[in-house]
Amino acid sequence: MKKISLIQKLEVYKKEFHEISKSIIQPDIISDYKQYKTLLKKYSKLEKIVSIYEEYKKKLVLLEEINFVLENDSDTEIKEFALTEKNKILENLSSLERESSNFLSSKKENTTEDHRNAILELRSGTGGDEACLFVEDILRMYTMYFKKSGWKYKIIHAQKGGIKGYKEIILDINGEDGVYGNLRLESGVHRVQRIPKTESQGRVHTSAITVAVLPKVKDIEVNINLSDIKKDTFRSSGSGGQHVNKTESAVRLTHIPSKITVECQQERSQHKNFEKAISVLRSRIYQNEKEKRLKKISMKRKSLISTGDRSVKIRTYNYPRNRVTDHRIHKSIYDLTGFMNGNIQEMINFLKLFEKK
């Protein structure tokens, strides 16, 4: 990256930083909690890159001065010292360029995906009724996290378990702070180790569920040909009183080329269920194509942390030891109760930090 070009790019962020600095002290901004919180997050992120920018400019000035000494001074000892200092400055500049490059590339990536809203899919796996109960527990964990984050969610599709809990549940999540960027590393197999309520002898059982986080995409990004979709309607099995027994409002869509199937039965209107199902189908097709691309470059990746591979066991929730462990980063938190009450941001932050290494 050319030095002049880099400075020009960083100056854009410096300008944005100063604009935000002026904004966050304005009374009308301070009184608007959501806006103030959003600007404060941007301020913190930009503060670091502005610090790098200022340091980078100082090193360039020093480099010019040392080059002048090397070209014009005749004293051998001074020139030797200047050459040593020049090498140090070049190393510093190279390090600052790498940091800047990482920031710029992450900004570019965030522009394409991390800022998006998300579709969250939870499905029971091994463990029968206990897995269905754990889906319900994880659903509660996430919805409490959404509340803490100021996000809104709607249930798109829900399939009840045999006794309690859910075999499958799909949520549409919307917020202002990069929903997908925070949730995308949650995709994978979540395992629970605990004594089920139905266990009479007090033995610890292991069950598992799968979590899939999909970025929400617009119709202009994924063009679905309606002739490629098979539509089936059926009577909803969910709540809704007498209505669900009289009309076939539930919708099942099958995308023939990819064989992806989506169901939606939460709305009373077949038209609304169709719209929601199309939204989920679009996200799944988008994610499917993305995963195909990632597989092609998987050998170059450092870890599975950001592949979104739903077959990989990523986390264990151990109730007897009050511990939650993320196996990708070997991080354990000994406050499972708090974690299940939505306090998951610490783990998400560790995952993001590890991903950048």
C-alpha cells in the first residue's frame, strides 16, 4: 500500500472521528440514548485508527529528516547512527501499515455483511426431548441478549417438541448495531451436559442442538426465479385457535435447484407466511453460496472460527460445573447462570478478538 494513498484513506476516518467528537457532546445527541450509544461505539473504533494515523505521520517526518542527514552529512559516525534509526523507523512504519490494513479490510468486510440484520435458526439434535428443551433454553438466552442489545425479533417459524421445548424455531432479528456481525460466530453445534428432569438416577446426559445464523439479504442481492420454487400449503400446527384448523395458512417453499426447504406458519395470512418464507429462503441461498466459496479457500484459513460450519461442535454448556466452554478458542466462563440469562457479549468479544489474530 503506497504511503500517500494510505494517508489519504486514513484522513477520511480522521475527519469522521472529529465530526463524531463534536456530535457526542451535543445535548440533543446525549438525550437520545440509542443514537448516543451508536456514535460512542463508532468513536471508540475510530479513536484507535486516528492514533495510528498520527503516529504514522510522525514517523514519516522523522524518515524525511534522517534521509536528509544520510544524503548531506559527511560525518561517518552520524550517518551510521542515522542508518540504524532509519531501519527502526521503517520497521515501525511497516507495523503501522499492517495495523491500518487490518482496520481497512475489516471496515470493508463490515460494510458488506456485519452491518446486516440476521435470521437465527435453532434445531434440536441428539438427545430427544432433552434437546428440544435445550433449544428453548438457548432461545431464552438469545432473546435476553437481544433485549440487552436493544434489538427486536419476530418468530418466523416454530415447531414444538414432543413434550416441551422446540424441535425447530426460526427468528428474524433486527437492530442498529450490526446484528449479524455479533451473532455470526454462534453458528455450529451447541452441546449441553446436565441431569434431565426425567432422569431418576441423577445421571448427567449429553444432548446437542444446532445454531445457524444467516445474514438477511435483499431481493436485489439474491434473485429467486419463482418458477424454481415449489409451494405447498398446509394447516398450521401452532397457536391460533380455531383459525388454524380451518385454513391452510402455513407455507412450505422448496427451492428446486438447491433443494433448500423453508416453512413458515406463524402468521394467520398465507400471503404473510409466504413473504417471510421467501426472506428466509433468500438468506439460506445466499449463505449456501457463501459456504461454497469458503470451502474453496478453507486451506488458507487459520481456523474454523468464522466458517459458519454448522456440523462443528463449538460450545459446551456444563450445568454441574456451572461452566460454558467455547472449544474454538478454549475459553471457559464459570458463570453459566449469567450466560444463560443473556450475558454472552464477553464470549462474543473473545471470539472476534481471536478471529483477528
